[in-house]
Amino acid sequence: MEDALTAQVLAWECALLRAESLGEWLDIAADPPGVQRDDRVVSLLLADPTDELRHIAAGNHVTRDVGLPVTFVDSLVGVAPQFAALHEAWQGEFRAADDELLFPGVAGLKYLLMLPLNRNEQLTGVFSVATRIERPTLADADAPLLAHAGTVLVASLERLFDRARLLRGGLVDALTGWHSHRYLQSRLREEIAHSQRSGGSTACLIVDVDRLQSVNDDLGQPAGDRVLREIAQRIESQVRSSDTASRFGSDEFAVLMPDTEAPQGAPLAERILAAVRGAPVDLGGGLLRTISVSIGIAAVRPAADDDRKTSSDQLLADAMAALHRVKRRGGDGYEIAAVTIAGGT
């Protein structure tokens, strides 16, 4: 039995090392050996204080709906204080009082195995398997084998994140962590091609921060940067996982919505306006300022023989034209192509 379990763990590790994408890796990691699928739940926590990993995962279309849910946290110890002493694999009885944050909303768990993910002797993540049975077969793995599994988890996952970083070179906005204008152009051409094949429509929202220059003039560039980062976070909280959000200009953001008609972008525009209006932005030192945005919405349904660059340029031009009409009315609203929607209502 022990030799069989060892072979299964090693085969699982090899599959992790061969994974070609983050999504594939998460699907493999979600099915560890030595425990039946119906009897277990698996989770992955990763320390991500700068939000870099979360942005990389989003750029690779990784969401919490994949086989292995991944949660990015500022501090692992903040989630569970016992992680401060997690230096090697731990297993034992599942205690809801201590462990429920690892598996929120999951009932009937009895056994827990946690593998620390260490890099340069620092805890960077925790891979956890909880079961509804008293003791799974995986629990019979010896300490060196479990330690090796943790090492492989870290090495294989880091390789994929490093690959994603290389692919993102020049495609990420340093200030907000969003995709860059260059990345948007690439994705836009891809979506235009998809629309040509499917006969569908691609929509785009361009969001401009109203009167940002006055913040820079009154309080300096760092205050303006705070506004941009905060508005980016509020926009990001409203977009779908299938959408592509990018920094479009110095004070502009763009959201690309696949398979979407222009009027269908209105609910997102309204949510963004509500999120921005919901609270003033903290500019530091206790100084708060109310910020508004203007939004232009357009869509394109290209014919099969249309030039993709021309179609993408026209889509952006139409969205910008709608945005400028909102700006001329004083901002804080949105417009769909040539149809005026005053004040976002």
C-alpha cells in the first residue's frame, strides 16, 4: 500500500511539473492522490500583498470557478494565526473553530492535511485538503514524501507564474497592475476575429476620471496616482471574469466585453458609476475627495471580410466620441454611441 501511494504521489507531481498553464495546473492540483473526490475539498491560499499574482491569474482567465479554488491574501497569518508555526506538513482532526476560514461554507469535514508552500524559507502559500472521512489514504504518506510534494507544488506553480510574467512583459501598467494599452490592442484584434467567425458583437467601455488634472495640480502627482489606483480597483470589482480591463491612457481605462451589444454595456457602466460615487477617495493624510468618471460605450459587429485593425480602431473611436460628449456635459455619466444617457440614469 505504501509503495502504491508513493507511486501515485510521484505521478501527481510529474503531472504538476508538466502543466502548461495555470488553469491546467489548478485542475491537476485539485485532484491529489489518496483521497476520493466525493470525500474531499481542496484549497490553495497564496500570499499576494502587491496583488501581482491575482492580476496574473486574472490575465490567464483563472477564476474561483476552476477545479481548485485559489485565494490571494495580503497575509497568510492574518487568515489563520496557526500558519506562523506551519513549517512542515500538518494533518489531524478538522476543527471548525480554527480551520473554517480555509473552507468557508463547507460542512461535515473531519480530517485536514495542510502542506506549507515555502520559498527561500518563507511561507508563501498553503495547500490544504480536507475530507469528510476520518483518515484518507493520503494521510499515510510519510513526512519526506509530503515535504517533497510541497516542494513540487511551489516549483511547478512558480514556473508557471514566471512564464506568465515573461508573457506580460510590456503588457502591464506599472501603476495599477492592469493590462496596458498594448495588451488591449492585441486582445481587441482577437475579439474582432472571434466576432467575425461567430457573427456576434464586441463592446467596449472607455472610462475617464473626471478632473484628475485638478487633483494633480492641487495635491501633486502622488495624490493623482492614488486616485487612479483606487478607481481601477472599483472598476475591477464590477467587471466580469470574461471581460478584459486595461489602462487606456493617462486618466482613462477601457473594458472590452466579448459577445456583447452596446446597450448591454449599460448595466456595467451604471455599476461603475455607483461604485465610484459610493465613497470619496482617500488621498492620504486624512484628505478625502469625491471623484466622478465619464463613460463612453460602443460596439462593433464586423463582417467576415472587414479589416480587423480598421474595425478595432473604429470601435475605440466610437467609444471615445461618446465619452467626449459626456465630458462636455460635465461628466459623471455615460453614453451609448450617439444615444445620450444623462447622469448614468
